[in-house]
Amino acid sequence: MFDKSRVRLAAVPNAWCNDDLPELGKDITFEQTIDEMALAGYQGTELGSKYPTDAGVLKAALDLRGMQASGAWVSLFFAARGGAYEQTLDGFRRQIPFFQAVGIRDVYVAEVTHAVHQLPIPALANKPEFNSEQWGALVQGLNEMGKIARDNGLRINYHHHTGTAVQTNEDVDRLMADTDPENVYLLLDTAHITVGGGDALKLTKDHASRIGHVHLKQVRAEVLARMKSEGLSFWDGLREGIFTVPGDPEGMIDMDPILALLAESGYEGWLVVEAEQDPATANPLTYFRMARSYIAEKTGL
């Protein structure tokens, strides 16, 4: 079982308003989002585009609801040419005071050079591949960024993601082998590794000691099959409902052994429920309550 004093539950706001497709949930406010997260039983939230950018305002709103900021996304361009390497590090340095002010420890990062998840093209058929120079720049940048983070009380967690150069088990294996384990951790995303053709349980087994952050998300097999056979873009997949929450019987991933393995390995940190769905057809409060009940049943949290 998880240690209840060291493992907490958070939610991602993209089920209420999707940052990749802002038309999904465009009328849902920040206040409604965090109200419903708290009502569903979550202790934390990752940040989204509608959240206040003033740290004091954001923290006060979360404190009022007994919540904390669990994490935030940072895009990386280490593999791009020109001055993108230093710009990526400088941008991160500028964000650190905000992260510290709102109480974030975990930052999740993904290299988006040549990424296709925000392009209207087949996502799985157009996965970017890095040459040795690009890969080396990514590894160097992550090690440097990870040290900056650690020196400032933060931690970076690499987010393998559909449509990026780090998408499969093999990609993650290589990245974990090449980066400093003291400075670079892994964000386990059960859905993205599945959509990318990988195995979430194997990823958990292989890198349990490096997992610093977890996104629990389900995949609908029928939509994934169409994503492959029809060449759907990542955006198309989102619109068609490729993702749902853990505990949804429509999900194809066996979450039970993943949760058991995380508990057995002594995982500490946030377990974060995520499901980019259209709130007009998949009520976020309903689905996140479903996920909360499932996690309580399976883990006792």
C-alpha cells in the first residue's frame, strides 16, 4: 500500500479546458475547475492556461479550497538549432520564482523540437527522430536543467509524449541511461506510452527508481485503433475521445498492477489523474469522481 502521508492525488485541468484544443471547455472558468476538483476529492492541481499568473492570487485560490499546485509543464527546445538551447534554460530560470512561490516541486518537461502532436497530420506515422547531435543536446540540456532545478528546490521529470522524439519504451530507456539520475527523473504517463506503442507496466518496472511524477490516464482502444488505421492527428484523437480516466470500464490499460508496483517500489509524490476529454460530452466532475472512487478502492488513498 502507498504511504498516505507521502502520496497525494491531483488532477489535470485539461478535462475542463484543453490547452491543446481551447475550444473544448472554453466557457469553463478557473474557479469552476478547481471547485470541482476539490469537490471530487483531489488535493492538488497541475497548472493550466486559465490559471492566474500572479502567484499570490493563485496560491490564495488554492489555499481556500485546501489544494496545492502539484506540477507544471515546461516545453524544451534543446535539440533545435540557433540559440534555442540557451533560450530554453533562460526561460526556465525566469519561471523558477513563480514555481517556488506557488509551492511547486515537480516540473514536467518534454522536448518538442519537431514534435507533431500540435500539427494536423498523422501523429503516430510522423514521430520525429533525432540524430546524434540533437540527442546529445537534449541529454546535455536535461542534465544542466536538472541541476539548476535541484539547486532551487525543484525537480524535473521527463514527460514522454505522443508525437515527440521520446515516445516509446526504447526512447525512455535510452534517455534514462544517458541522463544523470540525481538530476533527471521520469514522469510516468500510462496513456502516452500506450498510444505510442509501448507498455506502461514494463516502463514502470524498468524505471521505478527514477519515477518522480505519475499521470494516471486511460486509453480507449477503439479510438487508438482508428488513430493507427486512419492516420488521425493527435488533435483528432483528442476530439474522438482517445483518453479517459482510470476506473472507466472503457479503458484498455490494466491499471491495477501498475498501481501495485508503484506502491511496492515505495513511490512518493503525486498521483495525477488526467483525461483530455470534451467536457460537453464527458462531464469532468462525473469522470473525476469515478477515478477518485477507483483509486480509493485499489490503493486505500
